[in-house]
Amino acid sequence: MQKTWRNKIKSQSQAYKFALIAVFLWSTVATAFKFSLQYLSPEELVLFSSITSLFALFSILIINKKLNQVIPYIKSNIKLVFILGLINPFLYYLVLFKAYDYLPAQEAQAINYTWALMLAFLSVPFLKQKLSLNDIVAGIICYFGVLIISTKGEPFSLNFSNLDGVLLALFSTILWSLYWIFNTKAKGDSTVMLFSNFLVATPIIIIYFILTQPFVIPNTNGLLAAIYVGLFEMGITFLFWLKAMQNATNTSKIANLIFISPFISLIFIYFILNEKIYISTLMGLSFIIVGLLIQQKKTKK
């Protein structure tokens, strides 16, 4: 009995360690996005970061001796793999990076956190789930937070700092939610599934890049930042989070750690990007987090 209890404590401790690593790394990516976009176009950033992630996941599969699972998985799920790869990494990151190109990092990252709420709304038509009162209340609170952030504290003026950027950021939440909805139909090893998406999507990204962008030798700073994004936003960090959830004896405690990420992110944005952090951003982000916590209560039940 005592041994089992000790094992549970050790397992939960390991889960916290992996989760905190993931949260810390995810907290840096908004800064990395914005820094990269000082030197690269959104299309270049998608290309270089996706290729980086593809090779990183390839290496992980070799180390774990799972590379032989890729071809059978793709063959048995070819249509699904194509759809998932088209959404992530291609469309989702293209739209997200364009949003970051238009908006301050603090605005884009805060709006992007509403994807969990969008997932609840899109689960109604796609997964035949029902909206609860919690979902509706959470939606009102979250999107009022978005309004506060995108109007710099004047939500009733509807005077958006950059409407195109706000719409793109909101559209990215739709794409990311659809990715996870369609992902419920996939069965297999998570690393194999993620690698398969990148394997299918990378040729599409390359073709899109050739058709839309003049090729120039990328700036070294931009390229290094894109490699960082590919490693720690698209690939490795997801595996840390997965490892945390697998080790957790109480997943809700681990899941709640994600809510500290946007606030840590603001510290990096302030000190590295030298963005002035607006009171309206902190207010709006607080509304979003409260809304997500209300929505999460329903999920637990």
C-alpha cells in the first residue's frame, strides 16, 4: 500500500516536471514568433519551422524505434492524414503567423488562447455535443476579454487596433479546434501521427512557398528563430506535455498549469521584444482565463 502511494507521488512529481517544462517553452513562443517575423515573412517562417519540426520528429521516431509504424499508419489513414496535415502545420500556422505579423505579440497570443472555447462551440455541429450554460457564459466572458484587448481597453467603441489581425487570430482558433476535432478520429502513436501530418504537409508548404514567394537567402537571426519555433512550438514541447499527462495521477491539476503560460509569456514579450504591456491586455487576458476556467468546470463534470 505504502509502495503504491509512493509510486503515485513520484509519478505525479514527474508529471509536474514535464508539464512545467512544456509550459515554460510554450511561454517563449509568442516572443519567438514576433522576433522571427522581424526578419522573415509568415510564409518563410512556416516553411523553415515546419522543416525543422519534421526532422526533429523524425529523429525522435528513430530513437524510439517507431519509424516503421509511419507508412502503415499513413496507408490506413491517408485521407485523414492529408486533412490534418493541411490544417496543421500548413493553414493553422500560416494564418497564426500572419496574425502575429499584424498584431502586437501580447494581443495575438491572448486571442489565440480562446481556441479551447472555440473547440466547445465547434463540437456541437461536428461531434454532436450540446452547449451548456457554462459554455455560453464562458463565451461571453472570453470574447469580451478579446474585445478589451483588441480595442486597447475601449470595448464599446469597437475601434479595433487592427481588425484584420484580430480576425486572423480568431480564425486560427477555428483551425486549431478543427484539427483536434478531426484528430479524435485518428488512432495510433501520437509521435507517429504528428510526424505523418508534417510529412504530408511539408511538400504542400514548399509548393505554396515557391508559387507565392521570391526565394532569398534567409536572415540568420530569422532562420535561428524559425528553428526554435519548429523545435519548441510545433514538435518537442507537445511530447513533453503528452509525457506529463501520461504520468499524471490527477490530470486536472496538470491541465490547469497551462493557464500560467500567457502571463509568463508577457514577461518575455516585455523584456525581449520591448513591447509595452497594456493594462487592457492584463484585464482582457484575465477575462479570457476566467472564461476558460468556467468552461473547464463543465468539462470536468
